Amino acid sequence: MFDSVSYVALNTALDGLALRQRVIADNVANIQTPGFLAGRVSFEESLAAAVADGTGAGELSTSRSLAAPREDGNNVNLESETLLNIQTQLRYQLASQAVSQQFSLLRTAMRSA
């Protein structure tokens, strides 16, 4: 079970979403820092490709946002970061519930045996 594609993919997704939450927090913390460029985490495409290949372990990568900066060189947009954070939290909850369901099924199978 722990090496199944779905389990590995869910754990990779959880790792990616947790990293995204940390990057969002860093972006918001630096909203007034001149010259700060917002960070971005992308993993969904590589995860989808890894699942299609049967490995389930996509690569996590961070980059800087290419959004136009303000006069102080900072390009953090609080509204965008807030919406992205909400979306990320919902996805994290969904993925963690899926992992919890897998463990619940395993517990049920072990009790039945």
C-alpha cells in the first residue's frame, strides 16, 4: 500500500501543498519589502505526468512570480495570495482526507483478517 501510485501521489501532493502554504506565508510576510518578488510553487503538472507514468512522485519546484511589480519593486498582491491560500487549504484538506480514508480501509482489512 505504501508504495502504491495513489499513496505516493497523495503524499507528494500534500508535500507540495504544504510547501505552497509556506511560500504564501513568506509572500504575505514580505508584502512591504522593497524589491521582493512573490514566490510560486508548481507541482501539479509534474505530479500528473508522474501518475500517468505510474510513479506518482512528481517534482516540487519553486519560482518567482513574473507579475508586474509596484513602484517599490515588490509584486506581492494580498488579494491573490489570500485566494491562493484558501484554495491551497481546501486542496490540502481533501488530500489529507483521502490519505485518512486509505488508512481507514487498511485498518478495516486488518481487523477482518
